Amino acid sequence: MLFAGHMVLAYFLNQALKRKFQLYFTFSLPLLFAASILPDLDFLFSPVIPHHTITHSLTFWSLICLALIIIKKQAALPYVIAVLSHFLIGDIITGNPTLFYGLSNQTFGNIRSDLSSLYGADYGMLYLALVEAAIVSMFVVYAISGRGVPSIFSFPMKHVLIFGIVLLLILVGTLKSQILFVVTNQNEIIYISYAIIVLSQMIFAAIITKGTIKISIRNVAD
Ligand SMILES: [Zn+2]
């Protein structure tokens, strides 16, 4: 998944768990969004750290998440869910993370890589774009007809800044490989895929910056 996909997934999971188990944890939306894309910081260290390896593994995150839960208790839960959902759900659907990196080279998911090897990398990209469009469409329906989504600017500016920095770092890290991919795979499928991807990200960005409900900041844990 891409930015919007991972963030929506983390948001939906937290909302669903809150309702299902009647948990009363609250979270900061910009920090939750930042946590949901953290594993993709590996783009910055490519090719020293290849994408979908150590930062997309339980080997790496299990200790960090455990420490966070011990220190911050229930308040850490939304962010732990956000990070883990990135590679245990999101990238299993559209990528092939090495979940036990360091212990095993086994990759999980492989739908997109199988599609790419069968029909070409452009169809793999189209699959990624369609998944992204589907999850953003669900978010749009939720935001306008469900319980609504608050603006990220209803939260402390410090949190918005952290989110912005994480987003920017990953964008810078991924830019080179995206440009290379388009240059080496020029065809209509790629153009359509990127158009769907860009449109999905823009719609998502419009919703989370504007918000569809107003919230009181006193309800939000730091
Ligand atoms: Zn990822």
C-alpha cells in the first residue's frame, strides 16, 4: 500500500477495535498516521537497507512495540497497531515483506510480485493503484456518511509537524525509485496507475486536512 492506504488501514483498525472491545483509548491522528508509514523510512537508506526487509519485520518491531507498551501502556496501543498493520496487513496485500528478517528470508504476500512476473511490472503497479483507490473510496464513504473524520489540524501543531517530517522524508526517499520505474516502464497502464495513485492521495489529503467533523482536543491523549 501507499501513504493513504496505510493511514486509512491504521485508522479503520483502531476505530474497529475501539468499538468491538469497547476500549476507550484515544490517539492523535497525525501521530497515528506517522506511525502507520514509519516502516517505509527504509526508502531513505536504500540500497544499504533494501525496501521491505528489516523495517518491515517482526524481528525489528516486536521489541520496540513491547517496550512502548510497557512504558506507555494502553496509550501506545493505537500506534503499535498502526506500525504492525503496515507490514502485517498493508504490505502483505500489495508487497512482499520479509516478516522474520534476520531469521528467515521467506517473503509473505507476493500477490503483486506474482502478478508482475506473470503479466509485467506495469500490471503489478495497476494492482497496487486499484487497491489504493479501493481503500481510499472506503475512507471517503466513512468520512462523509459514517462517524466522520477530524482534521489533523485539530491536534497539537507539534504532532502535525512530526507527521509532516516523516511524510517528507519517505517522499524524498522514494522519489528516485519511482522516477526510475516510470522511465523504464513507459506505457498507458503505468500512466493510468499513477493517475489513480495521485488522485487517491489527493482525495485522502483533502479529507484529513479539512476534516468532516469537529472534535474537542481534550478528548485526545498526547
Ligand atoms: Zn511498506
